Amino acid sequence: MFLYELAQVSKEYSLGDRAVPVLKNIDLQIKKGEFVSIVGPSGSGKSTLMQLLGCLDIPSSGVLRIGEHDVLALSDDQLASLRCRTIGFVFQSFHLLPSYDAVSNVSLASTYRGLPQGRERALQLLKDLGLGHRLHHKPNTLSGGEKQRVAIARAMINNPEVLLADEPTGSLDQQNGQMILDLLEQFHRQGKTIILVTHDSHIAARAHRLIEIVDGQIQTDHG
Amino acid sequence: MDKLKDGLHIAIVNLLANKTRSFLSILGVVIGIASVVTILAMTAGARADVIKKVNALGLSLYQVFSEYDEKSFRSGELDFQDIQNLKQLHFVVTAFPKLNFFKEIRSRHKTLMGNIVGIDPSYFKAKNLTVVEGRNVSPVEIERRATVCLVSRKLAETFFPESDPLGQSLFFSGNRWDIIGLYNQEEARRTRNKRSTQEMEILVPLETLLRTEKEVDFQSLEVHVNPDFKGNVKEEMLAVMEGQDPKRKGLYSVWDQQEYIQKRLEIDRILSLIMTIVASISLLVGGIGMMNVMLTSVAERTREIGIRRAVGARKKDILIQFLIESSVLSGIGGFLGIFLGASTARALPVLFHKVFQVGPQLNPVFALISMVSAVLMGGIFGLYPAIKASRLSAAEALRSE
């Protein structure tokens, strides 16, 4: 059973009257419970691929299936619902809301899902991630490692199928970076599908499958 | 319900995060609502004052005038018989002539000009006056054409500053008139232009006056009517005035105070409507100002919108969030505006008591209307920015810095 099935997926952006292709005819399958890393130099299209996998954007052509859903056939609301239930995001620049404390940032995602006890679960998740003493701190009073752990807690609160991490260690020092990668591995052991996007081959090596993207096409796929 | 609660929470957190901007964005709404509330309160106050004055006068006053007929070159005549005839109508409480009868009045020591008015005992009740000292004229005195009079307190003080005016006499129309009473004007009747003539006033029995004076010109007849009577007063009075004589047709007219007051209130209503519309324009400007700030806010918070979309917010959720935010903002603006407006309405008559002689009337309904319109305005002017926010693409919004 594949979690992701991509067939001939292309994505182009229009730049004025010119269409710039970013992804060209991608064929890719990812199984449930895999730990995949997507590597490539900047501008290779790996971030665009991640946006497609995360339903933040839709392909220009081709077929993209997530579970039993055909992404191109879904409405905007259905895509939002899919993001909410199935996908957790971790970004390089954390993307926390500056005016919310840690707990509110984490429970935000559960609000949109409409689940009860969002705050209680957010508190528990943050405590599990060693942030019990930072529950009511706002992002600007947290260190980089702490911010990224808050972001991971937010990604996990709706118990998603897949965790999409876009350069999660990019803004962190060595030690904090390691901690975040350890956390991703831990979630993988618990059965989550992890997709890690990075330009750093050392970090990518932590994954069990390595997909290399160059110039909008899959160059190598070792797994 | 939970979504709304959460929306309110989000709105308040964001408003507090940008205190200065929030305040500036609602300033226009505050001023707009304040000016609407002020105008509503002031015009309601003026209206209540008119109604109060009318109630003090009684709503049942009619006046009969003589008219000049251009075809027959004749004008109507008003005389004592007309008064007697009008009093025969079952709904007429009482009737008096209006005279313009200035005479030289003498006491033993002084001579002054005074206004002489012919009355009967019902005069005081009808005109809302009180006899404060002495007594009213009696039917016997009318019967005997007794030369007695009642004087205003002002006139009594002018003629008899030292001694008790009761029992003293005044001389006019070639007769000696004994003062039997003093009366006071009600406050409501003391309008500025009437004060001087009314204050130097002498009331005498009408029948006595008509006997002592040969030339008494009735300018008009003042007829007080039972306010409970619902029939056509004007028509019945005209019928009495014209009698069966076709020559008298068209020589009289009847003026209805209630009709006049209604017209005046109607004009007041139109004026207050116009002023409210003008004030609403400032509210509109306030709303546009708020829309501008909301648009800036949407542009600045593009990344926030992207984050919310990424964690699962639908377009609808973003739209509702910004609508709630702008409604809460303008609701707060409306709340502050009501207080500012109420305070202004109270302060104006104190600060400019020459211009605003009448105090405001603050009605909770105004507060409710203002509050509802403020919140609605937030929704209306917040709609465009909210739609803009909800249409942002999640991927692009996340890329923005």
C-alpha cells in the first residue's frame, strides 16, 4: 500500500508570459512507514516537490495520489482537511506564530481539526518533548532548538500519517540539529512516514531511502 | 460555537499584539459613532423639550381669526357674541378674545403702560396660571360688571413695592379697579419675547371691560377645547362662526395648535435625519479607514495566514477569522464611541449653554443601534480584506517574509 503515488507529475510557474518548469515528469512511490530523504542543490525543485507532497500546492499536470485521494480532484477545503489530518509540517524557519505562546501554537492545528482537548494534548506533547518549562513562552523567548521542538509538537498534534520536514536543522547548531533528527527517527520507529528535505548529504544519510533531485528530475533513488 | 469562541480569542490576541495599530484603526469608528450618538441624543432632547412645552400649554388650543375677502372687500368681525356662541359647543372648555389693549395705568404715585386682558374665571386653568394671592373673579362680579382686577406679580411689585397690593386700586379706562388677586406665570410659558408684555399685565372681567370701553378690538379668539374630543373641531367652529349667513362664508379661519406642533415636529424630524446622515458619513469614513488598516494587516500577516493554511485552516476559517477581527475592532470602537458621544452630548449644553439651551436625552436604544451598526460596519468593511486574506495561496503565503 503506497501512501504517495506520483505519476508524470510536473509543476511549472508562470513568470510573466513565460512558463518556467520546476518539476518535470516525476514518477515516485512512497510506502507507509518509510523514512525518505529528498536531497538536491538549491533550485533543484526539492522544495516544490515537498509543497506538492504536503498539499500546499497542486501539480500542473500528472497524477498525485495520497492514500485513496486524487489530489487534483480535491476541492480547496478537502485539501485543507487532508493537510490537517494526514500531514505534519516542520520548516527550516520554524513558522511559529509570534504572538502565541508555545501551547497555543501547538493547539492551533487541533482547533482547525475541531478535536476536543487540544490544549491538554498540546501540553502533554510539549512535556514529552522536554519543554514543560517553556509552555507559556512566546517564540521570541525560545532558543532555536526549542522553537523547532514546538514546531514538531504542532506537526504531531493531529497524529498525522506523514511528517514533512523541510531543512529542519537548517537554522540550528550541530547539537540541536542532532536532537531534532533523533526525534524524527523516534517518530519513524513509532510508525510515522518521515520525508526529510535537505541539501546536506550527511543529514540525508540518516534516512533509509535517498532520493536525489537535480534540475526538476529524479536523478537517483536508493532505498 | 467553539470556532466562534476560538475566533474571538484569536482576534483579541492579535488586537493586543498590535495595540497602536488597533487603536488607530478604530479611531475613525469611535469618532463616527460618537457623532451619531451625540446628534441622536441632542435632537431627542430638543424634541422632548418641545413635547414638554406643548403638554404644559395643553394640546387643545385653537385660534379663530378673521379673514379679508378680496372679492367682497369685507373682512370678518369678531365680537362677544361669537365667544358666547363658541362656548355653546359641547367640546369647548372656554374661549377668550385676544386684545391688543395697551393703556395708561395709574396708581396714586405712578403711571405706566400696561396690557389689559379680558377674562372669565376659567382663564387661569386654561392658561396654566395660578392665583398666588387673593382670589379669582367671581360669577357675581361678572354679573354686576364689577370693576375688579388681578395683576401679575411683576406689575404689583412695580406699583406697590412697599405695601400689600391686595385691596389697593388702579385707575384706567376712566374707572377705579380694585385689585383682588395676584397671579404667577408658569415657567414653561416664560418665553423670552413674551415676558415683558406678560409681566405688565392686568386681568379684568371681559364683560366689565366691554361695558367701560366702547372700542375694544378683538384681534382673534382663543378657544380651549376638551382634548378628549375626537371630532372635527375646526369644521364645527367654522360653522358656528359663519352661522347661517352666506355673507360670512370665508371670512374666518381656525388655527389648530396641535397641527402646528405636528408640523414643527415633522420639520425637527427631517432636520435630525439630515444631521444623522451627515454624522453617518463620518462613520463611513471611519469604516474606510478601518478597511485600510485591515488591508495592511493582511499584507503584513501573509506568513501567519500561510502557517494557518499549512496546519489545516480552510479558506472559510481565514475569512471568518478576519471578519471576527474587524467586527471586534469596530465593536470596541462603537463601545468607546457611545461613551464619547454620550459625554459630548452632556458636555455641550454645559460648555455652550447659549447655543444649546436644551439638555440631551440619552436613550439605551441609541446605544444598542450604535453598537449593532458598529459591529455590522466591521463586518462590511472587513469583508474585502478578509476575502483577500482567504484567497492567498498557502504555498506563496509561506514563502513570504
